[in-house]
Amino acid sequence: MDKREYWIWVLAQVRGIDLVAIQPEKSASRPNQHDSFQANFRSESLPRNVRFNAPRDYEGIWSLGESSWDLIHLRLGCGSVSDWPELYRNVLAHLKPGIGYFERVEVDFEPRCDDGTMPRSCKLVQWYADLKNATEKANRPIRFRVTESKEMLLRHGFVDVKEEIIRLPMNGWPPDRFLKSLGTDYTAWMGYEDLVGMSLQPLTHIERMNPETAKAFARDAALDILRYNYHGYNNL
């Protein structure tokens, strides 16, 4: 970070929106003998120019100041958003006209494989298919459609829309050192508990699957992610 970038960051005001209030405390306080190490660490880990509105649903009413933001960043909205056109209208209304930027980051969780090593009958493929169907029934599809999203952004007034697709290998199967490292890091984020967190409610509430069956399904899918003989990947 050069001097100019440093001052841009220091003078910036960052606001985070989340459904769950799991963020660190705003201000750092001097530890005392009754504080736990975790509490002290969390309270001191949030920069002074960052604060969160949580719990807060970004599909609810926005009261953040229209035409006042330089950048709005959204990540992993698929599976949560029920009305993308309305969300895009809110984003555009709150960006500074002509100079504001919107950045959206999504993971397309559909398991992909180019060399046929991942059978379509494996548990991971079945798990994603059931999760996709359940979230579509709930009108909060987890499936990401690149072309549809780009067209929708242009239709709602965004300009100069650019897209970048990054391949995320599942586990460290690629021979390339960078992709192997990327895959190893991504796999750490796609473990059993993560898959349960994504799928338990849709599978039990929408598909009426028994909770223990849904957890076992996620466990088998997570094991498939770890199989080096499956050359699978997701797109970011």
C-alpha cells in the first residue's frame, strides 16, 4: 500500500451489513482481568473507520443515504436474495451518480469437471442438485447465472459491466503450484460444517429431509471434495 492508498483508506468510512451480529466490537478497550482473550482480541480487531449494521437484512428498507457511496460490495448473495431487481435498484440509488461502483462476488457452487474424473452419480453432484432445487422452490436460488446477472445489471441502469471468472479447484489436485495452493485454501472453506450450514435448512424445511439424513448427505459431499482423483472445481 503506497502513501496515497493509505490515506484513502484512513479517510474512508466503511459500513458493513449482516443478518447476524457476529462482528467484533467497534471500539477497542483496555483489557481487564475479567476479560477473556477471545473477547479482547475481537474488540481490538475492527478498524476505527469500520462499523456494522447488524442484524440487518439488505432486502429490507435501506436508510444509508442515497447517492452517497463510492463503492457497494456484495458477496455470496445467491441463496439469500429473493428479488435481485429490487436489490439492484437500491444499490444504484445509493451510489454516487456517475462515479460510484458496485462489486458483486459470487461462487457458483455447481460442481464442474472437464476430464470426466468426477462421476455425475457422486454425492457432491447429488447434494448440489438437491440444494439447487430446494432454494429455487424457496425463491432464493443458489444457482448463479452469469449471463442473466449481467443483463439484469445493464437493464437496471448500470454501465461498463465487467465480469471475471476465477476457477477454484476442489482440493489440491492441480499440478500447477498456484492452483494447488488455491484449491487447498478453498477446500478448507468447503468442509462438512460449511456444507451443513448451506444446506440443512433448505433440505429439511423445503425438501422435508430428516435432519440426520441431511447432515450425512453433507458429510458424504464433503468427502467427495477431498478426493484427489476427482478433478472438480467451482467458478468464482
